[in-house]
Amino acid sequence: MASLTSARLLENYTAGRWTASTGREALAVTNPFDGELLARVPLSSAGDLDAAVAAARGALPAWRAVSVIERARKLFVLRQALDRRREELARSVTSEIGKTLGDARAEVARAIEMVEAACAVPTTMQGRILEDVSQGIDAETLRQPVGVCAAIVPFNFPAMVPMWFLPFAIACGNAFVLKPSEQAPLTQQIVFEELDALGLPPGVVNLVNGGREVVESILEHPGIDAVSFVGSAPVARLVYERAARAGKRVQALGGAKNHIVVMPDADIARTVEAVIGSAFGAAGQRCMAGSVVVAVGDAHERLMPPLIRAAGALRVGDPLDEATAVGPVISDAAATRIRDWIARALEDGATLALDGRESPGGSRCVGPTILDHITPAMAIAREEVFGPVLGVIRAASLDAAIAVVNGSRFGNGSSIFTESGAAARHYRHDAEVGMIGVNIGVAAPVAFFPFSGWKDSLLGDLHAHGTDAVDFYTRKKTVTSRWFARGDRGGPYFVEGR
């Protein structure tokens, strides 16, 4: 208890300054690998959120009055600042969630990429105009800020996912409130140090640490106009329903069960490498993880031996060790849940091709696990495990594989490995998922394209980042205009000689 109370207590960022939370409770933030106490995160109150929203609303007029070019220039400065602290950010990610340094560096690179994309706002926020829709009448559509926007983000990408929202929102002239995960609040402390240095009008960006009370307050708060969420499918639905009922614009990104279809003609060596990275990278704790392989025809016999060898050779343990390929999962509870899923799959009839339940590195380290002989009806094939567990389904044909993919209630991402253009086109045309990879293990799009999950993977109409971000963070206003004094000779605006 003494060590807990002596640990650094994180602060919120409200109205342009760091402020103490009024919450009476705090949670320990620990390193998932070795249990080191890193800090304490306060469970802020609804009053703390009220203060942040009030600051955001107060900042809106001044921030909207800043030209769109100047807003973009602020983001150019932010991009450079984050790039200078790239390694520090990566090590923060590794320390607080256990992601390997390689994975953390890749995440930070994606976060910076999001800021780069938002810098294009003088182009992406442009409206439309059509002259002479009728005689002497013009029509134009303008984009204007939505207002105060909030984001509730998960633990697994503490650097990147907040940047799916924050830079695009403020680039479009909105004010913003971020609620980071209470399991991984440290990385955004670094980001907000750099936001503080930008000299934004106080209240344009705000950070409120906390748990359920803050989340529920965001969903109901009358001063918040738009809510973005990333997390599990059940919570995404709750967020969507409650925020929409309160009249807010909502995008709620939920769970996933992503399939990797391997055709008989696939380049097996490259396919194995991609499957390994997709299934076991970040210890499987990402919504774009490939968690089910659908092997078509004799692809199963060609794929399994090298896949098992490669997965079994991955080093599990300390994520700060450059040689480590798979670090710990976020908590003991998560590790227990993952092991329970493996046991349930075995009870349902799956077989263990590779067992990672007793990997070195401590109780939170679950090694790469491969389950063969699973069927689409098994729970392990339908539900998100969120860990380094890969199931393998056999399919007689590409059409049968597509039927497996389309039978999922999720539709986040999927990949096909083949050297056939016809097979790839058939798959991208008929697979009911929002993000497709062709010979790509993780089909997550770059920042200029939307993160376009379908079905239960997204509740809402507009996706994160890309062109959808500008659509989400702006409201369209259409102006139809006619002017009676046209400058004709003799009219009030006619000047002789001009």
C-alpha cells in the first residue's frame, strides 16, 4: 500500500493546463511483464468531465476562427514533435501494455501517419459549388465543425487509436475530449505534453482519465456533440445506443473475427510469414488480428508444417528484449480468459497443433497456439479471443471459404493468399468484410483511407480516419444564393471604365 500511494498520480488536462482529478479512487498502472508499478491513474468524476466539456465549448469560437491553414500548421508542428519522441513513445507503449518494441514502434509510426493525414485538411475539408443551378442562382455546400467531440479508446493501441480521432477532429475546427483506457493511460500523457506546447486556445484539447463514470457521462452529456469509441462488440453496441439516444453523432468500432483464406497456389513461405505476424503480433490483442485460417483444398497440408515450426520458434517473454516476438497480454484476467478459450475449443473437438499455454515469461505470457480441426459452428471460430490463438478451418473450395467468412457476424478485415488474379477478384467482390488484404496479413489501411469495418465490427455510418474522418467531424451546410444587382451598366455596382 505504501508503494502504491507513493507512485505518481496522473493528472487530467483541462482548459490548457494539467489539473488534479477530483475522483477519490485511483488504479495501479503496472508493467504487464514484470508487475512494476508505473503510476496511478485517477478514476475521475462526472464533475471532471463537466469541466473539460465546459472548457471545450468555451474554446470553440476562438478555434473555429483560426484559419484552416493555420490549424493544419499546428498539426505539422505536432507531427514533428511526436517524431522526435518516437522511441520514447514506443517504450511507453511497451511498458504499459507489454507490446514488443517492434510492434510498439510500428504503432507509433501509424500514430504519426494519422497526424500527417490530418494535415491535409485544407484540401479534404473543401466543399462544393455549382454555378447557375438556375438562372443567376448558385449553390454551394460548406463543411463546418460539429462542435465538441469525445473519444473513448482501448488499451491495445494507446498511441495510435487516439490519433484516429484527435488530429482530424481539431483540424476540422472542433474541440476534443479524450478518455484513454485506464489500463494504458501513460502514452497519452506524453502526447498531451506536446499538444500543450502547441499554444492552442485553452480547451481545444482535453484529457480526462477514468473508468465507467466518465464513459457514462460522455454518452449522456448534453455538451458533447459526437462520440467515437473503440472496444469490444457488446460495449460498442451499448455506446452506440446510448449516445445515439442522447442525440449524438456516433461511431462505435467493435470486435472482430478475421479470416485468412489460403489457396492451394499460395506462396507458402510468404504466407506463413504473414500469418505469423497477423495472428501473433501484439500477442493477438488487436481487432485486425488474423485469428482463423481457412485452408482451401490441399493448402492445409502445405501450410501447416512450416506454420507450426515458425510459430513454435517465436520467442515469448520480455517485450523490451529486441529478440522477443510475443510479449505478455495485458493482465492476469486476460491470460486466464485466453487459456479458458483454448480449453473450451478442445472440449468442442479441436486439436492442438501447437500449445502455448505454458510459455516462459510469467503468468501473463501465453505463447502462440494453433488449433486444428475447428469448424465454423464452434465458439472458438465465432467469438473474439483477443490473444495469440489461431484456429484452422478446412474448406473444399473458394466458394466454401467465402461462405465461412460471410457466416460471421463480424466483418472487420480478411485476407486471401493466392497467385490467381481471378480468385483474388472473386474474393474481394464477394467477401462481406470492410477491409480486404490480397497477400497482406494485416489489411489495416493507411491513414488516408477509412478503417472500414462492416457488420458488428462497426455501429454507425462513418468509419475512422481517411475521408470518413472529415465527414464525421464536419456538418454540411448548403447555401443557395441570388444577387439582384449584377453590375449591369447603370446599376449601383457599375463603374465606368472597369
